[in-house]
Amino acid sequence: MKTPLISYHKGVMKFDSGDFKGAIAEFDNELEKVPHYPDVYVYRGRARYIIGDKDGALGDWIKALELGNRKGDELIEKHFS
């Protein structure tokens, strides 16, 4: 069994290197283990937005906001207002 947040950190590294689809896959893996971790939704939403999945990004940012991460609100305001 993988340690929680390993996939999250791998996802962040892939995001930072420009591998947005790879990052999304890692974030998906993390959310299977830890579905209530808002930072994962923020990052996955950013990756989705970059690759053109605006609906997916919006859904992730709304979920992040529901889980208490205000960054979701900032990103919604920036990209959808």
C-alpha cells in the first residue's frame, strides 16, 4: 500500500514539469485514497483547466471550496467571472 499523499506529490512534480495529463492521473490516484483532501482538487483543477477541460476544472475548484480551501474560490473568480 502506498503512503497517503505520495501520488499527490508525484502529481505536483508532474504538474510543475508540464506533464498535465500525468499530473491528473496522479491526482486521481490520490483521490481514490484520500477523497477529502482539498489541495488535490485545486491542483487537478488547474491541470484540467490548462488542458482545456474547463468543466472539470470548475467542478474540482467547487469541491475544493466545499472542503474549505479558499484557493478554489479565487480560481473560480479568476477564470469564470
